[in-house]
Amino acid sequence: MQKTSWLNYRRVKCGMDRLSSTLSALADPTRRAIIARLAAGEATVNELAAPFDMSLPAVSKHLKVLERAGLISRGRNAQWRPCRLEAGRLKEIADWVERYRRFWEGSFDRLDSYLDELQRDGKPDHI
Amino acid sequence: MNAPPLKKEIDLTITRVFYAPRPLVFKVWTTAEHLARWWGPKDFTVPAVATDFREGGTWRSCIRSPEGQDYWARGTYREIVPPSRIVLSFTWEEEDATDTLITVTFEEVTGGTRLTFHQVPFPTRESRDSHAEGWGECMDRLLAYVATHREAAQ
């Protein structure tokens, strides 16, 4: 596995703007359910709409948001061609989380040592 | 479909047990002097940190990589319940950074303190249809669902 330094993610010109539009697109439970369904395979608009008590135009609106965010792609004839998950965007989010994970795991390792040091030195633990 | 493997969480949850009393574990989150001693990834230094530790107060920090690159971040304290809970926002000072919301809880356990850290993205760009509060749990369920289906499909 390629060793990616913590710094490299920040410098990658993927555009945080794109990431936050992806995150916004996923800030809706219906859209998350659609993504979950597509993770299992392609589906038509009708198939995607089936579980929801919602009109086809309402579902289409959600699909447009997901498509604009690059999370799904659709055939030109949207009614008939299947929708497909573009998992690259989800991977970008996973990478974004990973950067934070490294920050916090590293911080908590240091915190562990620091707490040991404070107690060893007998410093008071009150305000 | 060849999708790359998905992480289990989009929201980030870390649980640690520290062998120290809860008031002390809580205390080291509350002053710049303490924060400077542990904040940031391995081998980074903290050239600057400031905190106004109260609900509505702000914090700001600079961490410096071993290569000398500085990264600033800032946030606001949303909720403080000593010695058990801190809720704060965390945002890198970069173009188009996404805000995140962090909840840290401190529980006494035998021999020490369990710290539970939870961070969720808090998109503010498109506020319509935002269900940010339920984000963490829902995303967790979504990704568990996805993981299950991916396994079933193989």
C-alpha cells in the first residue's frame, strides 16, 4: 500500500468544494438510502423509487442532487437507463476521514504520554 | 462493479482508556498550556494555541509538521459539562474546509477514564435538507448496510 503522508491529502487539488458538496448531498436520509441501494448494483429510477412513499419527480430531484455531487451517474434517457454509483467520491470521503483519524489517534497517543508525565511529576489535577 | 473498499465510518469514533483520573483527563482539554503538550499528530509541534474555554468561546491552534509546514484550525465550544462532556466545532483554516462537530465524553472506569471521541462532518454549504444532527448515526447505518450488501454480493 502506498504510504501517504498526512500532508499529501491537503495538497491534493481535489477541491474541498467538491467534497463539501458530496457531504451535503449525503446529508439527507433518502439520498443515503438511494446510495445504499446502488451500492448493491445498478437500478432504474422506478426501482429506486419503490421503497419510498414518494412521487417519481420527488425521487428524481434527489437523483439530480446525487448526480450533481458526482455520486451517481445516469443514462441519458433517465427514465429507462440505470443509475450507477460512482464510488470514487465515497472513497474521497473515506480519505478525508482518514486524515482526521491520523490527527486524533496521534493526539491521543501523545495525550496518553502526557497524562503519565503529569501524574509521575505529581502535579495537582485540579483547577 | 469494482468499487474501492468503503471505510466503516464516515463519522469518526475513537474510544480510549487513559490511566488517569477523570478530572485530570478533562482538565488537559481546557487550557492552552495543556493542549500544547498533546494536540496534533505524531512528531508535530504546536507553535500556537489559544482557547477561551466556555460555551460560545472559541479556540485556535497551529500545528507544525516535521517539514515545517503550518496548519491552522479553529472552532467554537458548543457545550461544556465538566467533567463529562465537551462539544466543539473543528475547522481547518483552508479554502472550502468542511466544518466538523466533535463530541468528547469522559467516563470513570476502573483504573482510569474512558474517553469517547466522535466527529461528524457538518456541511454548511447547502442548508436545505440538512439533517446534520442525525448524520453520524445514519451514516453509520448506511455504511453498515453497504458493507453487508457488498459481502453478500461477492
